Amino acid sequence: MATMNPFEQQQAIPGVKRIIAVSSGKGGVGKSTVAVNLAAALAKRGLKVGLLDADIYGPSLPRMSGTLHQKVEIGADKKLIPLERFKVKLMSIGYLIDEDLAVVWRGPMLFKAMDQFLRDVAWGELDVLLVDLPPGTGDIQLSLAQKVPLSGAIAVSTPQDVALMDVKKAIDMWARVQVPLLGVVENMSWFVPPGQTERVQLFPKGAMDSWLRERGIAKIGEVPFHPGVGIGAEAGIPVVEGDPTSDEAKAFSEIAARLI
């Protein structure tokens, strides 16, 4: 009996032109910060953008987008109506359950949840749907690759070699499931102390640049560290909205331009 290719079951989302995964090999590298700011930056450039928070166990989109206490409604067609902020359509498990409640699900439940967020949400017409994935290379990543045709993926990392070890795994995963890697975003690349102009490396610069060059992988952006980025995330105002002339906002805008 012939073995069925799991990726033959992919079905496009009606009205959604492109789906891009935002991934990381490890937690703590600012993947969700990149996803939220990139979505807002793309919307600022006139694109119709959606952002799906696929981190079922640790959703951060509600807090980082300033929609923490909002709940989604169900439309006449029985589909969930995404929230909208900064001209970006938003969906997260955080809109369906209390922030303090743990999601204690095994793999099959995760697959079902992903299917509902992709198929049972009234996304409407979108130029791009960004999917903010949990860290790692597990069930959610595989489920997404199996269910929908991805236009590409972005890997987020910090500069040091301990992060490079994990981003290599994320890059290898996308190659295995035949998803194009659009490039790597290096977050927290440097820091300029107040009143100074010289850049300070918060993390030791590792071998990432040379490793990427050897493999022909593009680094599509370097985002500097600034406390305002984290403060904006806590306040639900991405830096591209709260401080659009900052170096950090400009970095996200440049990444958006390169993606376009």
C-alpha cells in the first residue's frame, strides 16, 4: 500500500494570498516581538495583514497588541471574527481562554486547534498572513506545514553561538518540509547606551554571519536592543507604532520592505 505524503493534504485559505511563518529554534529571542512589529510595519506599507498567534501553550499576542481583555465573536457563518488593531487582523487562543489558565493538550488537540484557526476564522482578503509559531520544531510547526501551502518562513535569533545552534535546527526543519526560508532576523543585535553613540554588544558575536554566508541564507534584518521595545510590548503598542522614528522601528520597516 502506497504511503500518503502528508503535505498533499495542504489547502489554501480562501482570500489569503501568502502565508509566512515566523519561527525560532529557542525561546527568549524576541520572535513574537518581531512578528507583531513586522505585521504592523507591513500594514503601514499598505498591505492587508493578518497575524495568527500559533503558540497555543504560551500566547503573547493579546498582551503585545493591546487586546488582552477582548474576546472574539462568532459571525453568521459560524466563523470566528478576528480582532483588529493597527490595521492588522488578529487571532489567538488567548482570546478564547483566560490568560492565567494553562492549556494542557496533547498533539491531536493542537492539530485540531490549528485547523480551526486556519479554516474557521473569517480572515477575509489578506495579502499576507503571518503565523507566530512557538519555539522549536514540534507539532505546531509540522501541523502548519501539512495544512497550508507556506510562501516561506523567517527564523529569528540573537547573535551568539548558543542561539545559532538552535536556529540551525529551525532552518533544517523548514528544508525538510520543503518550505522556502526567506531569511534570518537577528534580534537584539546591539545596544547604544543613553548619551553615547558607540554600539555595545549585549551578546558575544558568534559565527552566525559566516555560517549564513556559506549557505547562501540572507540575513534580512538586524534589530537593535532598546528598553522601549519591551516597554511597548508590555503596553500593547509595538515600537513601529509607538516610536516610528526610532532605530528599532526603522529596522522593522526595512525588514518589511525586503519581504515585499
